[in-house]
Amino acid sequence: MQPEIHFFRLTESYAILQCKARPSKALLKFIVQLKKELQEVCERPLQHTYTEIGIDQCSAAIEIKIRNISNQFRYTQDDHIAQMIEIPVCYDPTLALDIEDFAQEKKQSVSQIVALHTKPNYLVYFNGFLPGFPYLLGLDEQLHCPRKSTPVLKIPKGTVAIGGDQTGIYPQESPAGWWNIGHCPLPLFSVSKPDNLLLNAGDHIRFYAVSLEEHAQISDEIKNDKFSPKRTSYAW
């Protein structure tokens, strides 16, 4: 079902299209299709969130074109080709600094937390907050947890964390209020290659647990350009 779309201008040069629907795989497919058509008339790359598309440098002429495309747009159920990417994560407490406290908070063992976190196939909805930070759908309800009452000023690049009903990977050192439950050695974003993101909207990822020794080995292989995550193409 095609969602209701509303146009809002936030500033003289920035506007958003808002979809009146709850985040879902179907809505993401709709947004990706609409965004592709809108990009043809927009001067700057478009960005999207769970329910919105942001339009930078939105002149009056572009606004007219956007409104026309949005009014005429018809969603199709066509499949899109995306990637299933396997992501290594080390859940050892020496790297996963909050995992023992998180397990206590959830009244689970650390091994149960790891099993629940590695079980789902997560959908990459969009990148945001930090360049390359993936917003993922699919976290098991048993792992939903309010953010930490006291945020920390700095967590390491590659931190895998949980906050609310979401999990994600921090692509760079950052302040954070999410629970640090693991560490991923893979680079998600490169300043020298800003368009070469590891994860893109529509991709699925699956976390798999690695030991400290395996984490160190993968880190060394990455430094020497000898490691690449396993990818499988699929239609969604």
C-alpha cells in the first residue's frame, strides 16, 4: 500500500518529504524507489531516514518538480538486488566494555546475549548520525533496553552497541549513550572514499561471534588488504 506523502520546508533551502507510515521493509522499498526518481531533478544527493527523504538546496523550481513526481509516483513490488553481509564481532569483555552490565540488566548470561544478538538477519535502513553508521531493523525484543542513564564521552571506532530497540556499529570514535556489547574490526566508512560505504540501504547483515585471537587476526588482515566480509546477493 502506498503511504501518504507530505512536503515540509524546514528552511529556505532545505525540505523533507514525510511518509505517513511505520518503518518497515515495505516502506524502505517505497522510499528507495521514490528517492531514485527524485534524485533525477535534485542537485544534491538525497538522504533518507525511517520515514523521510531530505532535500538540500531545494529551490522553488525543484520544489515544483518534487511535488509533481511525488503526486504521480506509483510504487511497484519489483525486487531489488542487495547484499547479505556477514559481520565479525568480538563480544569479549575486554572489548565489549558494557556486555556484563548489559547482561545483568537484561537478567541474561553473556552467552545468551551473544546468541540473541547474532541470531537475526538485520535490515540496513539507512546510514546516519555519523558517516557510515547503519540504522538496523531486526533486534530481538529480548535485547531492547533503554539507553544508559549516563552517556560516555568516547567509545572506540568499531563499537557494536544497543540502545532502545536498535543496534548499530560506530564507524568512528564518538560520544555514546548506547550499551557497548562488542567490537567489529571492519571499516564502515573511509574519508578518502566517501561513496564506498560497507553497508547500504536495503542490505542485510548477520553478526557472527569471533574470539579475541580471531579479532586480532582479522584486524591484521584488514590492514594488509587481505580480508573481505562474505557477501551474498539476494532480491528483496
